Amino acid sequence: MKNLNHEKLLIIDFGSQVTQLIARRLRELNIYSEIHPFQKISSVFLKEMDPKAIILSGGPRSVTDKDAPLPPKSIFNMNIPILGICYGQQVLMHMLGGKVKKSFKTSEFGRTKLRKTSASLDLLKGCFRKKHEDVWMSHGDSVSKIPEEFKVYGQSDNATYAVIADVNRRIYGVQFHPEVHHTPMGKKLLENFSKISGFKYDWTVESFRNKAIAKIKTCVGQNKVICGLSGGVDSSVTALLIHKAIGNKLTCIFVDHGLLREGEAESVVKMFKDNFKIKLIHLKEDKLFLNALKGVSDPERKRKIIGNLFIEVFEKKS
Amino acid sequence: MKYLKKKAKEIKDVTFLAQGTLYPDVIESVSPTGGPSAKIKSHHNVGGLPKKMKLKLLEPLRELFKDEVRTLGKEIGLPKEFVSRHPFPGPGLAIRCVGEINQEKVDLLRKVDSVFVDQIRKHGLYDEIWQAFAALLPAKSVGVMGDQRTYNYSCALRAVTSVDGMTADYYPFSHNFLGETSARIVNEVKGINRVTYDITSKPPGTIEWE
């Protein structure tokens, strides 16, 4: 199930709180991306994954630290577009001959006005509806010097190098976060980056569905599958998708712990057994769960008891 | 019991265990100090299960985000009302009965919750709200119904808006809505004599009470 052969964008995670949002925004553009922690990235890894472009995320560290997290240098030999965001931009500068200073100017947190410089840049095409655009910043360190091959395309009051690029090598850096909603032009910027990278926008739920069903068929073969149903959306979609692939080689087990909402257990049973004709074992275990919870008032213990009991019941019956 | 034994035998040669793991569950987290050990979050629904069972895992949704799962669900034929249901925690009503639980409390809570959600649906607010539910409070309070003094449970209603569950605001119901809902709950659920509305945001509060 590892990959479904979509074109891939690699997001190297340096620990930003909002890294996941980069992947979300890209999904909205029908681009498949994977987030991997920086420690995992090696030349071998890059070769195997074969991404069409790389985004370096933000992160809480400073590139001026001795043990600052960095990606392998080989990312620059792949001849694919790279976009560095916040800490990611500083990583680019640190590795490519620019300079980053601790609080070079004042730190910026929150909404900031970004101004265009006179030069035009493919990455910013259509991003500026007026001279200033609101962008969301969150940084202490700033780039204080850029290498010769780079040029400045956007500035804010406290970030002289808010947008920089080496157009020839297709390496871009932004100090702000295009992935958050508070940067209204951010999605356009990411779309421009994906155009520069030549993506075909082949990630859609329909294409996922077909490929996923094919994968499940190959993966399962003549074997049998069990699937626990909780009544929630995730396990229900899992079960139904697998059923579409392998039919009655799937058996669902529904552990009813008696702690569901009004009518929920009945509707799960009805939907799966009657509508979808999926093999379903319905275990009504409300007494068992209530007894185990007798006299327990600590929320964490309640959660643990239910989790463990769930496993126990499930194990016994499968 | 016979049926179960038979069923269990029938599926004895099972080799795969399917789980509804989503992408946010499998993204390896970066430790903030940049240390070399990246942790993988264990799936909250069935932590520990695979190891014990010696089954191969089948996780067809592990590349998807929640809203993509909803879209896929609709695509393959799940009813729209089902896939757009509000999130519900694995431990269920147990963590919405604050403190110790018993059958009476769970049954009371289930009724209150159902009246509250019914009100929200009737007023056409269900899809505007990220999550709405009732919590049963561990305290009884004094009330008066008819000419009788009552000493019954009180409940809290919670409804929040959110984009991703990470932060949340309480939903600004009208006073009319709140009044009507409170009256319905006290009238329709015997054993409840006080209704409160939780107006805490997340942070500092959490969405669930426990």
C-alpha cells in the first residue's frame, strides 16, 4: 500500500506546527505529497521516492545552531524545483552561501504586509492584487545576505528577503507561511510552484478509489480480511472500500460497547448487513464494559479500560 | 453463541486486519529539539492490536485526510448524512458522563444528546457546527417541577465550530434556541432538571469534557 504511483511532492519536515497544512493545500490542488521528517532524508531515500519537487517546511530551530537540522546536500543535484518556507528558506541560504542572523531585524509574528519589488517572478504570478498583500509570519531569525545567483522579489518591514529566488535553478525561498489561511495569496503561490514543477494534478478521490481497490485486490489475493467497525466514518469507509475490492472475503466485527449515541448501533447493523450485504458479527457487550468501568472516575483510566477491553473482545472473536 | 463460534471458525484463516488509519495518524512527528528519534503516533482506536494478533495490517486510507475520507465515502455509496456526522470519540458516552458512570447515567445522557442534536437538525444548524453533544455532570441539583421539589442530574450542552479540531469556538446559538432546547430536555428527559451551555473556546478548554 506504500504508494499509488501518483506524481509526488516531498515535504521535508523540520518540525513546524503547520507542516501538515502544506500537504492539505497541495491536496486541494490535486497534488499528492508526502511529509517526511528531515532525519529520514538520505540520497537513497530521495532516489527511491523520486519526487517532482521538494518543499522545506518551517521549524522551531535556528540554522545558526551547531547541530541545526539540515537536509542532505544531494537535494540540490536533483534538478527539481525547491521551495523553502521560513526555516526552510533559512536552510537554503545557510547551505547555498547566504547568511542568516539571529534577530537580524526585529522578529515578526502574525499578519505582515508584503511588498513586491520591481522584478517579476513566476512564483508570484497573480499573487498581488494590490501593492501589498497580507502574509503570515512567524520567525525570530532572518536572512541577512543572499548569494549572487539569488534575487529579491518581496519584502516586508522586518524581512528584507521575504521572497527570494534563483530562477535558473528553480530554487525559491519565502520567509512567510503560504500554507496558512492567514496568507490569502498562499494557495496561488503554491499553485504557481506546482506549475513550475510541471505537475499533472492527478490526485483526485476518484483516481484514489480505483487505484486503492486494485491495490487491495492484489495485496489480499485469496486471503481473508477482518475489519473492526466502530460506527464512525473512518472504519465504515475502510470496510466498504475493501468490500468493493474483495466482496465476501471481508468480515466485519462490530463491538457494541453500549456507549454509542441514540440509534447508532442499529443504523450501523442495518446499513452494513441489510444495505451493503457485508458479513457482520455484531457483539453486544454493554454489560461487560459497564462492569469494567464500575467505580472508575479518572478520565484516562476510563479511556484505557475501554481501549483494552475492546481489543480483548475483538481478539476473542477473531 | 453457537452462531458466533461458527462464524469465528469460518474466519479462522484470516490473514489481514483492516484499520481506518488516516494520514494524520501516520505522519512521523519531528521532535522539537531535532533529535534523531522520530516517533510514530500509534493509532488511537486500536493501539497495540496488531502486535498481539500477528495479522498483517491493511490500511487503505492511510494516505487520506479526514475530509477526503468523507468525499470517498460518498463516492462509494455511503449516505451523505452518515459521512457528514460530527466526530465521535472511541470511548463514546463514557467520557461524556463526567466521573463515574452507570447504566442510568449513560441512558440519561443518550436521551439528552438525542434531543439536543434533534434541535440542531430541526433548526438547520447541523452542518455549520463541527461537533455538538451533551455531557452529563456528576452533580445533582435542586429544582422544582409542578409542586414537587426535585433533586436530579444537570447536563451541559456543547457545540463548537472549527476548521480542523485544533482550535475551536463555541457556537453562538440564539437565546430562543437555547431556551427552547432547555425546555425540551427538561420536559422530555426524566431525571434532568438543569441545563447549562458551555461557552469555553479551545484553547484553553478542550472540545470534549474528559
